[in-house]
Amino acid sequence: MNPEWFIETWGRLHEPFLVVNNPIEVALLLREGGNALVEVNTAKRMFPSSVAPQLWSKLPDLRFTPKPDAVFNRAPTPKVRSSVLKRDQYRCVICGQRPADDVNVQLQVHHVIPWVDGGLSEKKNLITLCHTCHVGLHPHFDPELFKLIPNEEPLDDRELKRDYKVTKILYARAWGKSFETF
């Protein structure tokens, strides 16, 4: 990796970034998020499992994020497919048809950015369409479909508790204290 290239590129793009050299700066990065260059020994100490090679995906705002292997598969997992159908209220987001009103309606989960063009099988790139709208979609990539994806539902209590616990553990590591003192 070439840190100078990142610094120059983020500068040209007017993107803020941090240079992280110690656990205190790691805590700041975790709290604020964004782009950062993390000194390799600090990264190895604070995030030993994250230093290992992983699959990453480019986000629309030019940042990269780690992704689980399943999002690179053509078909979404059954759990993701079900959550997309539920999010879209079991209806086609274009015409509004739903199987509850007509047993002949078949719902399909569609990649807004096609899988063959690098679109991932994750909720923010998937939308519910009926068979008729899916077949009639031309061009197959229509960025206007992103506007039809409803806002994400709020985190449930279990997810909030998990995120809170992870944050406490990371702060404890950054300050060199035990988890229980926070």
C-alpha cells in the first residue's frame, strides 16, 4: 500500500482523513469514522483479525468497506432476500402488486446495480419487483430505482446492545483499561 497516494488522492478530492498512530487516535477514528491511514503496528495490536486479507467493496462515495463473502454471490442469501421482501412490504415497488391481492403475482428480488456489473447482493442494492416489472425493466440498470428503496428500519434492541458492547470494548482497548470499568 502506498500511503502517499492515499494522502494525495484524498487531498485532491477534498476528503478529510486521519493519520492514526496510537490507541487514542483509534478511538477517535471509531467514534468519528471516515478515511484513515493506520500505522501497521497499531493496526496489528488493535485489530489483529482485520489485518488479514479480506474482500472489500467500493462504496459510491469512493470509500471501501469490508464485506462478508455472501454479498459477492449472485443470489442473495435467504435471510437477505426475506429482509428485502419484508422491507418492501411484500409488494412490487414499481406497480404495487402483491401476492396477497392476486395469487398470480410472483415477487423477485432485483439487483439495482446488476451483479454482472459489480452490484452486490446486499439490502441497499436489492429491490422487490413483480415478474412483469422485472422482465419489462429496460435498461436493466436504472439508478432511479434507488429512490424507491425505503429507508432502513431502525436497529432492534439486540443490534443496539451489540453495537454498544463493541464500542465499549474498543474504547477499553484504546485506553488500556478493562471492559468492566466503562
